[in-house]
Amino acid sequence: MSRLRILALVHRHLIPPESVPEGTDVAAAPWRTEYDVVSTLRAMGHDVRILGVHDDLGEIRRLATEWKPHIAFNLLEAFDDIAIFDMNVVSYLELLKLPYIGCNSRGLLLARDKALSKKLLAYHRIAVPEFEVFRAGRPIRRPKRLTFPLIVKSLTQEASIGISQASVVDTDEKLRERVAFIHGSIGTAAMAEQYVDGRELYVGILGNQSLQALPVWELFFTNMPAEARRIATDRVKWSVKYQKKYGIESGPARDLPDAVCERIQHLCKRTFRALELSGFARIDLRLDEAGRAWVLEANPNPQIARGEDFAASAARAGLGYEALLQRIVNLGLRWQPESVA
Ligand SMILES: Nc1ncnc2c1ncn2[C@@H]1O[C@H](COP(=O)(O)OP(=O)(O)O)[C@@H](O)[C@H]1O
Ligand SMILES: [Mg+2]
């Protein structure tokens, strides 16, 4: 393996320390992913420089020109604190002809908008829940094809922001309330989607043209009260206390016959291709009582901290953390943005 110059692009507040004192709870640190990635790449022998980015593209260009990195390890999820500008930074790397890890700018654009991506998936006959988009300032009227319960969420926000038990609505009044909440508190357009009762599954995909699906992963709600909806709310995703209280944990999907797993993995690869993703992504699905899998969304550049869902499912497939990062780097080196379309 050759030693590479790798430019790690991280949010300016998430620059990881060079080393951590014994006993530090790295898993609880905000810069955990950045630390895991940088320290692992260095341990593998790569030459890594970290650039904290806020709203200055000039610094990226300067380093790209002067230091001539082989590749940028892109860990940015926003530019100037604006999440949907993540794709613009990737576009800029493409203009600089600097290879980068993770998804191309076009895939980021297509996957970001949960309605646009579902329209593309529907064309490819991939099952997605029926939905309607409600933009701020427009009347909130439920089309007849949508029946309760519905789940109301942001069109473009990620990480379960704005998702709680109250997101699942049973009446037109609650629908209007929740749509207004998304407009007012989250500040984006809202979408109401057919609620899919069932199991929550995640599948990691690695590749550009030829794709590898990682083992099907499941989010378990072991001690969740019977009346609560088993969905990945904000608290389910982010509150360790809440996770402990309700037995929320993830791991390999239990008791899913091999044939079902293979069907789901195949569906996820088709989703990855339909949205023109590259590098690595995680597809979120729900599996209903009848055994039908519904794609909720595709997440290009998902969380890749050591031990988190993506890395854990890769490890299960025999791909340890170092091997996973090296694979992601290799995919980035091989990707040719100008050959898309
Ligand atoms: N149509 C749906 N039916 C059932 N649960 C849903 C539906 N849409 C979203 N959810 C729940 O909300 C969570 C977050 O929704 P998702 O669309 O994946 O957005 P995010 O980008 O915030 O992860 C999902 O993981 C799932 O638990
Ligand atoms: Mg999701």
C-alpha cells in the first residue's frame, strides 16, 4: 500500500486533537468521527493534513495547489453552517480536479431532497411510501390518496431533526399542526408520507460501478412502550439515556431468511444506482408485516465513526476499520467526476 497525502476536510469546530490522554471518552466527543478517521489513516502510514473549513474555499485551493494531496477525505456536512451546501463543496473539489472520498456532487443533490429522490426511485419501480410536499405559505390540503397515519418530516433535513412521536399524525388537524411546526421550527418545506409500520433496517453500500452491500442492519426497540411508534426519532438517535431506557440498539437483523436479506441488499444497490451515488452510502428502509421493503431514503456519506452502524456492518462482512477506510479512499481515487452522464 502506498503512502498517500490525504487532506482531511473537517468542520472548523471538529478539528480532532493530535492525540488523546488515556481514559478520554472518544465516543462521546463531538470530533469522534474526525479523530477515528485521521488517527486510523495516520496509523496506516498515510500523511494526513487537517483543514478546518467554515466558509473559505480559498484555503482548500491553496492546500490543493501547494501540498498536492492525492485525495481529500471529505467529512464536511455543511458549508458556512448551511447543510445543503455540502454538495457545492464537492462540486468545488471536482472543479479543482482533486479526487475526494464519498459521494459525487450530483448524487448528493439527488439524494438530499426526499421527494425528488422518491420520484426517481418510483420510476425504477422501487417501493417508496406515497407522499405529498407542503411548502411554506401554501395551503395544507391532504390529497385523497394519502390516508392516516402519516408521518410528517422535513424535506431536506437529516439526522431525524424534527422527528418525534408527534410526527406521526392521525387527523387533518394534527397534520396541519405538524407541517406548520416543520415550516416554523425547522425552517424547510415539509413532507407527509404514508406511515409504514414495521421493522427499521439499514444497509450500507460500498462502490462506484460494482457495488458491495453490507449485511442488513436493524434498529431494535426492545423496551419501547407498546403504544409508542417504533421510529428513529431525534431522541432515539441521539440521547444515550433514552437509548438505555428503552433498549434501543442496532445490530445484524434477526431472523431474516437469507433470501430476504439478499432481496433487500439487491434493492439497496438499485437505489444507490438510481440516485447516481458513488463511494459509500447507507439506505434506510422499513420492512412491513407483509414482508415488503419500503425505501425511506438514501444517505450518501453516512456516519463512519469506528463501531457505528456502517463500520460495524462492514466489520461483520470481514472488512475491519482500516480496510474500510482504505477501500473508501481507493474508490475515491478511482472515481472520475467528469465521466458522469
Ligand atoms: N414513511 C415512514 N414510515 C415509518 N417510519 C418513518 C417513515 N419515514 C420516516 N420514518 C421514521 O423516521 C426516521 C427518520 O426518517 P428519514 O426519512 O430516514 O429521515 P432522516 O434523514 O432524518 O434520517 C426513520 O428512520 C424512521 O424511523
Ligand atoms: Mg434516515
